[in-house]
Amino acid sequence: MRKLFGTDGVRGIANSELTPELAFKLGKYGAHVLIGGKDKARIVIGRDTRISGDLLEHALVAGILSSGCDALCVGVVPTPAISYLTKSLEADAGIVISASHNPVEFNGIKFFNADGFKLNDEIELEIEKYIFEELKVDHIPEGDEIGRCEYHYEAEDLYAKFVMNTIEGDLKGLKVAVDAANGAASNVAVKTLQKLGVEITAIHNEPNGLNINANCGSTHPEQVAELVKIVGADIGLAFDGDADRLIAVDENGIIVDGDKIMTICGIHMNKNHQLKDQTIVSTVMSNLGFDIALKENGLRTVKTQVGDRYVLEEMRKSGYVLGGEQSGHVIFLEHNTTGDGLLTAIQLLNVMKKTGQTLSELASVMTVYPQILMNAKVSNQKKNSYMNDEVIVKRIEEIEGYMEGQGRVLIRPSGTEPLVRVMLEGKDQSVLDGYASELVELIEKRLG
């Protein structure tokens, strides 16, 4: 079982949990495992706007250079840009320093292989074995074997051009409000949309190292919803800190989440014969209304456990081209190999432009069932123990029995935080609220 890597790389509070010493080891041993003995391999490194990015980047790069690899530093770019740049720059791996939607005190390190895909569990476990000295590196580079650091200032422009080329024509005539979360999308999203002819109003696009995700972005879509109403925009786009997810709002300020985005884009792709087997890959967290909307439109979904990496694994295994999560991670596999907020935004805007429909009209195809998500605070050591507690298991079974097949309970540990996530879905919001609060209290009491 992995000790460091969660569902999306290694993550923790910067400088206390995710230390420069650990970053150095991740760089050194991650490079060693990923390059497989190749001479003078190259690894692309990018980051989001957190103040700790400089600290961790220098430590990470030092580790990479010590392994004999060259480091290609591309600065602040979205996570999906690293996935794309690793391939386009013909590098041997890519690394992102980011904690996505988490608060500023957190940071993270996640890897991509040479094909732009996140690492599988086995490779992450191998890296950990070197870090914990269960495996040893045979050769220490010296002299001209030590790696060099290069800076690629054009990387953001390369990514912007790539995203623009995923659609034909432009997006003129659309008025868009953007919340960039003071993160990695702050510059590139605005610039790219403007080049496509969009009339844009942006907020939270002035990062200072401390304000990333601070009451803004995809975790606070009410900010962009208010902006939509003020400026009379056709759509609002809210990114998270590393811009690998997108939450939209329609012209009335109503949230259009990942489930609805996938439904809208999936129906459009299917009409244009671009959706393999009429199938969208989603996680167990997707709303019941998502399944119903797909069925009513001749589509179906394949379910995975929570995490876009697992969605991607299923897509690659079966050749599916569209998948994602309710949280806004959406993967268009024919274009990029990971969730990509800016790419998703452009695909959604393109559907609006091609169909001539408003976002509210497009989103009306799916009815959202009431859903409640609460967090139970437990230690990292105990967050996987809930299914071994007979009292918790029995109460979950009783609640599902009360809902008589018209709802469900989903309990899962957070992959990145000391939390157990409690999700209930059904017809009556007030009933769900009561059951969810009860389960959170029970889990904290039994495992806290």
C-alpha cells in the first residue's frame, strides 16, 4: 500500500508535511524510476501560483538534476498544460507542483509519464520504495553526468495554441465571465478566450502567491454567478487553482457542474458521431439525474471509483473518448490525457456556438436529484476504517433501507485530506440533510 501518494500525487502542508527534503527525494527517485536508465533524459516542471511553489520547485529540480536528468522549467501553467507539453516537447516525464483546489498552505507534487498520463499505482509504489530506502540507486551521477536546468518561457503560448486548435472557427458573439481562482489559469484562460473572439470579464486573475482559491474559483461558483448577472454574460466559467477542473454557470447564474457539462458535450458529440459506443465514463459520485439524462438520450455511463485517474484508466482500457467527474474534471481523451478546465470551457462554448442555444437550454436536458455532501473530520490513520466499524455499517444499511431504492449513501475517505466524505442522494433534501448530519456525527464519534 502506498504511504505518500494519494489519488492525485503527493500532497500536504508545504514546508511541514511536504518538505523540501521530501521534494528533493521525489525529484531524484521519481526521475530515476521514470527514465529507466536513459542518458540525459528531460523532465518538464510547472507549478501553480502558491507562495510555496518556488521553495518546492528548487528542491524538486535539485533532485532531478542529481539523478542525471535535465529539468525543463516552464513556470506557472495549468496542470493539463504539463500533460500536453511533456508530449509536445518530447520530454521523458512531466511534474506539476500544485495542490489543485486546496487552500494556499497546501501544495502537492504529481507526475506524468512520457505519454502525458498520470502514473499508475505500481510506479508510484516503486518511487516510494526508493524514498523509504527499500530499494537503492546503484549509480550516483558525477561530472558531466549531472543534469542541467533549462527555462521555456514560450510554454504557456504553446498550450494556448493547442487548446484553441481543438475547435474549428472562433467563438465570436459569446459574452463570458471568468473566475480564475487567482491560480494557474489567471493569464492563459483570459488570453486564449480573447484570441477566440470572446468578450470577457474576469475576476480573481491577479495572483499574489497567497490568494489562490481564497473564496473564489470552482469551489465558490457563487462569485462568478454574481458576475454573470452584473455584466449580462452568456456563461460563467470558474476554474480551480491548477485549472484542471471547470464549474460553469448559465446566464441566470445557475450552476452547471461536471455531470451537466459531460451530458451536454456527450449529446453533441454523439450527434456528430464522435462518442464511442454512446458511452461516457463517470464516477460513483455522479448524480442520479446524470444517468437518467443519458438514458433518455440514447447514451450510457460506465462507473469508476472517485478520482479522474480511475476515469482515465477505464477510458484507455475501453477506448472511450469522454469522461469525468461531477467536480468538474472532464477528460476529452482525443485532445488531452487529463482533466483540462480550459479545454473543457472551449468545448462547452463551442457547443453553445454551434447549436445557437443558451446554456440553460442545453443544461435543461438533465434534472439534478437532491444531493448532500458533508465531511467528517478524522485522522489520516483512521479515515479508511469506517467500513470495519459495525455500528457505522449498520446505520448506513438502515438509512438506505428507509429510502426504499429512491436514493443512496456513499461514504469514502478523502484522497488528500484527513476527512471522510459523506454523500447522500434522494428525493427529499430535508431528509437527506438529517441523515447526513447524523452519519457525520457518528463517524466522528466512532473514529475521531
